[in-house]
Amino acid sequence: MEWLSNFFYAFIGGFARIFITSFILWMIGIVGLLFMELFNNEEFQFRLYLQKVWKVLLISFQIAVYGSVVVGLVLLFKTKEYLTYTLVTIDGILLSILYISLRRRLGNFRSKNSNQGNKT
């Protein structure tokens, strides 16, 4: 039964590593966004700023998830922690499938040119 507890610990730990990495990327993105707004000559609009923060959050989650597939495989072969990085890769694949299906259902795969072409 120890192998089962090790498996679930590594499985949940893989999700935790991905989410912590995405929050770190989000914080870096927010600091960059703050500096961009600080040196912007236009008037500060709070609603527009919150929309940018939300976009940075979504992009950071997607970068972390898609990157975890590649980084998990690289670390799998570089280190001897096979279970941990195999499950990080599997967690990244599962979350990638989830994010791609959400983007497809929400319609984020369409480009701006295809939307304009459908309106006319």
C-alpha cells in the first residue's frame, strides 16, 4: 500500500508544482504590468487594468501547463525521480487537454480576421 500512497502523493504534488509555478509566473507578469502602467502616459483605467491582470493570469496558467509537459520530460531523463516527473508530465497533459477543450468551447481559437469575415 505504500506504492499507492507514493503514487497519489506524486500525482497531487504534480498539480501543486504546476499551480505554484503558474502563480509565480503570474506575480512576475503583474510586476511587469505594473511597470508598464507606471510608465504609460495615458490615464489609468482600473477596469482595463483588471482585464489585463485576468489575461496575465490565464496566460501564466497556460504557459505553466504547456511548459510542464516539456520540462517534466526533460527532468525525467536528467534526474532519477521517475515517478515524480512522470506524474508532473501526465498532470500537464491532463490540464492541457482541459485547457484546450475549454478554449475550444469558449471560442478562443477563432482569429479576429475570421470573426470579421463572418459579420459581413
